Amino acid sequence: MSEMEEIVGSPFLNKLSGPESRFEPLNSGNLRSDGRRPLELRSFEAELTTHPSADGSASVSHGLTQVTACVYGPREAKNRGLTMHDRALVNVEVSVAPWAGEMRRLRSRGDKRTLEFAASIKSTFEPVIQTTLYARSEIDIHIHVLQLDGGLLQASINATTLALVDAGVPMLDYVSSLSAGLYHTTAMLDLTSVEESDLPSVTVAVLPRSGKVTLVSMETRLHVDRFEEMFKLAMEGGKVLRGEMDRVVRERTAALARQMEGGVALKEDDKMDTDL
């Protein structure tokens, strides 16, 4: 058995797939239940600085899934016993709104599933954030799940990326994430909650410029021959999302620049009036 087969089929990383699909993900016209084509992404919306009290914040929506991320720091570590002398400590907390779809059962921050989810986010960003620039400090990332219809991990990763950019935390690259699933022999991107529950799926987080992968998450069994196809499609979709995320950052930067120019012009006018 090859190393890849061992990883994909490992009982420690995967759980047995459930019974045969209870619904048809694709109709006779090769369209999904929400009208999308198999490789079509849901509508993507993002906004920066949604929480002015945080050092950086962002809200991201993939279809009906909505997640907000807030970043605090880099700042002095609260627990000096956990302080690292050579780099910053990254902390991640996840909270779920009571009305957030199927995740309403996981409201407790101490829930095992929630802690595993936070650990996945942390391991995704620790290699990307330039933590060595902020020794003996900490960066706190708070993720708030407001609404869920599939793709929670990808939405959380994308929101965290934009929040870190908004906070001015240096990173090696954007981290963009997307999920992919398989229906018979047809690959599908950006799965909804119903599709995730019935189809084998994988979520990939990629650094688009270098092509490096910082996270691969899979909770269902998948034949190794199909894994590579889905993996590559998720990577390509992540690169598309990177372009959308970059557009949001550039628009926000341009708006801030206009505000600063307006403020400078106003100060110059006031100075001229005073001189007169």
C-alpha cells in the first residue's frame, strides 16, 4: 500500500461513509439543488473592518454560510507561562451563534468538535504568519459562526485571512480555502450542508502564489484515484477565491486612501482660512 493510500484510507483520519445518498445532487440537466453547475462556486461576499474594536476583522459569506473573524494583536501575552521567546503565540477561539443551522448544538467553546475545529485553524495559519517578528507576544483569533449551510472550514479560513490582513499582521501569502466533493465520477466544488452530509468531500487551504498547501481536511472515505482530481480542483478554486479576496482588500485600501486624502485636503483648507 502506498503512502497516499495509507493517508486517504486511514481509520484515524476518516470515518466510514454513511448510507447511499438520500437525494440526487445532480438533476437530469446536470445542475445541483441550488441551480449551480458542478464546478460553479456559490456567491462570495466579504467585508473588512466589521468590528472596529478589534485590531482587524472581516466578515465572509459563501452562499448562506456566514462567518466573522476578529484579530487582536500582536500584543503582550496574557499568560507569561505560555510565552515563546522566539516567536508569537497564535490562539484561536470559535463561538457559534444559537441560530447557526446545524452547528447550534456546538455552542460550548469547550465542546470537543469545536476545539478540534479551532486547532485546525491554528495549524493552518501558524506556518503562514511571520510569528518570528513578534517574539514574546500573542495573536488572538476569534471566529464567530453566524450562519451555516456547508463550507464552514473554508469560510473560517478565508475570513481569518482577511482579518489578519486588516490587522496588518505580516503573512507569507493569502490563505484561500475551498471544499470539493464527488458524486459518482463527477467532481463538485463549494459544497452545501446537504451535499457535505451525503458526499465524500475534502477541504483544501492553499497559498496561491507559491502553490503550497497548508491544510487538507477529509472526514469521509475516498478512493485514492479520485483524491488527486478533487485535490487539484479545490486548489484551482482556491486561487479563484484569492483573486476575489484581493479585490476586497484593494477596494478597502483605496477607500482608506481617499479618506486620508480628504482629511489632508480639509486640514490644508483650514490652515489657509487661519492664515487669512
